[in-house]
Amino acid sequence: MSSLSILDKKVSVQPDLVARNNEDGTVVVMRMDESNLFFKIDGIAADIWKGLNANQDLKQVFAQIKANYEVSDDQLLKDVESFLNDLKSRDLIELN
């Protein structure tokens, strides 16, 4: 997956997930199946997740993070791509 086109990808959160936003800014994501797996997400990753879970497209999520953090476009693209690949490898999202 090329970082140049990552923001054009469509992301769908798997329907068997439940996410809870905590007061400290972290997000807990739980898979509601026999595995009872859960993941704690924080920092920029939590902001990415919140945007995806609110059905925002990646360009919207990217713009919001750029407005809230001092980070270069290149670094943010790498961070977004890495996080999305991690979510996909754990079967938490579909990426098209």
C-alpha cells in the first residue's frame, strides 16, 4: 500500500466491535465474539480510530489530526498507514 494513496482508501470498522472512549483520551476496542479480545489505543492512533468509528473518511481524519498535532505530513502519513495495517492484520477493519 502506498502512502501517497492511503488517504484515498475506504475504511470500514468490523461490525462485531465495540469501542469506548475514555476520559483520558484512550479508546478501548473490544471484539464481541468468543475470543473476548480487547485493545487499548492512545495518542494519534486513538484520534484516527475515533474518526474511523464516526465514519469519517481518511482525508477528514488526517486534516483533524494535522490541526491538533504538530507533525509533518510525511510522518503522519507513515503513522496512519502503519496503524491501518496493524488494524487490518488484527481483522478490526476492512481497507479498500
